[in-house]
Amino acid sequence: MRAAVVTSYDEPPHYRDVPEPRAGGEHDLVVDVLAAGLHPRVRMQADGSHYTSAREHLPLVPGIDGVGRAPGGDLWYFLGGAPGSMAERAVIDTRRGIALPETADPVAVAATLNCAIASWLALRRRITFARGSTVMVVGATGGTGRMAVRVAHHLGAGRVIAVGRDAARLAAIPGATGTALLGDPAGLTRAGRDVDVVLDFLWGPPAVATMAALLAGRDPGAGPLTWINLGEMAGAEAAVPAGLLRSSRLRLIGSGQGSLTGAETAAEVPAVAALIADGTFAVPASPVPLRDVERTWTRPADSRSRIVFLPGA
Ligand SMILES: NC(=O)c1ccc[n+]([C@@H]2O[C@H](COP(=O)([O-])OP(=O)(O)OC[C@H]3O[C@@H](n4cnc5c(N)ncnc54)[C@H](OP(=O)(O)O)[C@@H]3O)[C@@H](O)[C@H]2O)c1
């Protein structure tokens, strides 16, 4: 069968022949992959920069989730999949997936589920999220950030403030009750005075500058500020001053593979899939045949829509 294959972390994946996957375990199912999203996490898998990359070996077939059709005709969303989801067929573990309604749009699910479940898991599994809380989304103009605004409202946030580097894109985010620009400390302080939880997709220097601006404007008697890191679009490292931690009630945690178990993630998939099926959550998608993987990969990334590869097209 044909698949995207990473042979070097310095090159985009190539469209190549790979061995057919074989089901082995009692929960295994071989599916024809219909759609697989090109998420930032998959780009990191393919260039070796993700924190799980030390456990991977080349060559590898990229892709961390997808939608496939089982031999009986059922449609499945799956996490993982072997050899990877960017292949014509994959073995899936049915405990890490869900059978979708026949009416589900494979491209919409492949584009949206990874984006929506990120903040869903952070708020439902990494903290005890109180209804009415104020949430700030840092990196709100991307697929996962825009979805975080929706998810926070859906889970009961009182206010959701969107933060990013592009004023026009920020203004167009549905559901944001306030906005602030990165690099505008006074604006961040004003907008973030009563923030309870930050969902941070950027890390790097913008995250530290935003933390400092929020804490500068905080009432000393205010409750804790819980900062949840989910991504690193602006840098893998951030120099957080020790004084910022000691002088405030800042709580710094992360949410992702490792801080969440596979079982916790799988348990939340059905609820998120149902909200995609009924149109509550949607990320704009750009479908592309998988055979075009090499030239599509090198196209500049655009945070306004999610590339979805179609192995069967
Ligand atoms: N932990 C989890 O569970 C989980 C799940 C899914 C995704 N993620 C992570 O979340 C992050 C965002 O994913 P996404 O799907 O939203 O990506 P995306 O759709 O490609 O959007 C990227 C976002 O990052 C912003 N950005 C990129 N470089 C920046 C910089 N140097 N300074 C400031 N802003 C910058 C973009 O701003 P513009 O719009 O202005 O370009 C946009 O808001 C990634 O690191 C991804 O790996 C984590």
C-alpha cells in the first residue's frame, strides 16, 4: 500500500510503498483510512522535534489520528493507528477510537477532533474547572486556539479572552468576550485582571511576557492563576523568573501526551465527536490527496485552515 514516509527529519515525507498492516490483538481492526489531519503535532513528529520523538525510529509513517472505514462499512475515528494514519490502511485499537454515525463527515472530524480535544482535556482532566471562571487563550487565532474559545464556553466559562499577535484575526474569533495583543503589556494587564485559567498554545518569550503582564495587574487577594501549557508555537523554552512564582499564586502545569493517560483521552473522545457531528465544533479544512504530501508539506503553514490528507483520493 502507499503511505507518507519520513526517511529523514530534514526532509518532508515522501509518498512510498510500505508493507500492509496486519491486525494482531483482540481489539485490532484494519481500516481504509479516509482522512488524516496535518496537525502541528504531526509536523513535529515528522521533523523530530516533539518530546516523544526520542522514542520513535525512522523511517516512520506520520499521523496521530484519523477517520477510517472498517470492512463491515462502519466509520471509525481513531487515535494512533499503525503504521501511522497517513497511509492507505491502518490497524487501529478500537479502545482508542469510536464508531461514528454514518452521516459524519470524515474530513470535518479529522480536521477538528485533535483541535477540540486539546482544551477539552486540559479543562476536564488537568484541573477542576469551575463554571463561571474567566479563561484566557494565548495563541487564540490557530485551529486549536479558536476551538479552545468554543470549548471553554461550552464547559461553562463566564468570560473567554483571546490573545494573539494579529489584531484582525483576533477580532474575527467567534465567542471571544475580550481580546488582547501579544506585546501590549498594558492591554494584557487590563484584559486579564480577573483571569482564572490560561490555556497557552505558544510558550516561549510571549508566554513569559503575558504571565508578567497578568500578574502585574492582579489584586493581591485574588485567587490562583492556573497557567496550562498545551503547545510551543513561539518556542520550546521559556525563562520564567523565580520571583514571578514566589510573588504570586501562579500555578504552572501542562496538558498533553504523558500528563494525560491514553485511557483518559480515549474516554473523552465520544463527547467531543458528538459535538463535531452536530456542528457545535468545526475547524475549516483543506482536503488534499495523500499522493501530494511532499509538496503540500512544504507549503507555508496557515493557521486559518487545517490540511487534511485523503489517502484514498
Ligand atoms: N497539548 C495538546 O493536547 C495539544 C493538542 C493540539 C495541539 N497542541 C499544540 O497547540 C499548538 C497550536 O496548535 P494549532 O492547531 O492552533 O496550530 P495552528 O492552527 O497552526 O495555529 C498556530 C497558532 O500559533 C500562532 N503562532 C505561531 N507562531 C507564533 C509566534 N512566533 N508568536 C506568536 N504566535 C505564534 C499562530 O498565530 P497566527 O494566527 O497569527 O499565525 C496561531 O495562533 C501547537 O504547538 C500544537 O502542537 C497541543
